[in-house]
Amino acid sequence: MERQNKLGVMPIGRLLAVMSIPMMISFFIQALGRSRYTLIVNLCRQLIFMVPTAWLLSLSGRLEPVWLAVVIAEVMSAALSLLLRRKLLRDLAREVPV
């Protein structure tokens, strides 16, 4: 299902899939008892990725590009989540005796 907006066609289905990656990985990490990584991803998404991106996009003087800050922050937090997941799995592999 795609919706038309002023920026063009917004792929809602693909966007929801990307937005679910950090959330699923956060649940996975919390289940392993490493909630510090989840805190890092959430703080990065809200403070480091979204706020500066929204500010930069607001310099255009229009409101529509500012909404892209949510998409950009979600994609960047998905990438960060995947990197932290890889690090966590490597750390867990070292902890498990063979």
C-alpha cells in the first residue's frame, strides 16, 4: 500500500520493515540481559540522528523535508542496531565454553 504525498510516493510497507529492525533487535538484546546496547540505540536515534537531521532539513524553510528526518534516523538506527547485534553475538561466542 503506497500513499501519495508532496514528496512523491512514500513506500509505507518498506518503511515499516526498516523501522521494525531496531525494535526487534532491541527486544533480542534485552532478552540477553544487555540493555545498555538498547539504551545506546534509542539515544542515538532520538538525540544524535533525528535532532540534527531535522534541524538541517528545516533550513530549507519547508515543513515537508523535516519529516524525512524520521526516516533517516530510523535507517541509521537500524544500521547501528545491526552493528551492535554483530558485536553482541561475537562477545557471546567468546563467552560460551567449547
